[in-house]
Amino acid sequence: MTDAPAILINLLKVKPGKQDALIALLKQNTDTVVRTLEGWKTTRLIAANDGAGVVIYSEWETPEAIDAMRSDPRMKAYFPQILELASLDSVTGSAVFGETR
């Protein structure tokens, strides 16, 4: 077994004028639910400069931890609220290359 984290990338295309509300909701969800879940390591929210999108980058101990997060009832309660503000596309994977200066 590898120590490399499972990475979840969520790309949210925000409805016009809703980026700030979406970020506030995502911060609340991270603070109250995500950080309490087994296997969670880190989350970063990246806001598009044009206000049209938000990327959620998160690392988990295993792909199974991501699956468990998605099926947690507290997370499921947030999904309709998120979808009122944005459309969602997800990619799960692992890092295959990285470079740092």
C-alpha cells in the first residue's frame, strides 16, 4: 500500500453572481462536516478570478474514504444546496507528477 493520498478534484461552474455564496457554503461544509470525516487530509478552495467557478482540491487517505464521504448523510444534505449555486463535475485520482521550485 502506498502513502500517496487519493485526490478528489471538484470543478463547480457557478451561476452568475453566486461565487461568494458558494464559497461561504463550501467553507461551512468543510469546517463542520468534511474535517470530521475519517480519512480526510486537506482541502483547498480555488476561486476563479472571473467569478464563474470554484475548484475544490482535497486529499484523502484512500479512495474508499472519498466514497464514504460521498455517502455520509451530512454531506448528502449539502449537495442540493451546492447544486442551487453551481453545476458539479468530479475527478478522483492520484498524483503522477509534481514539481516544486
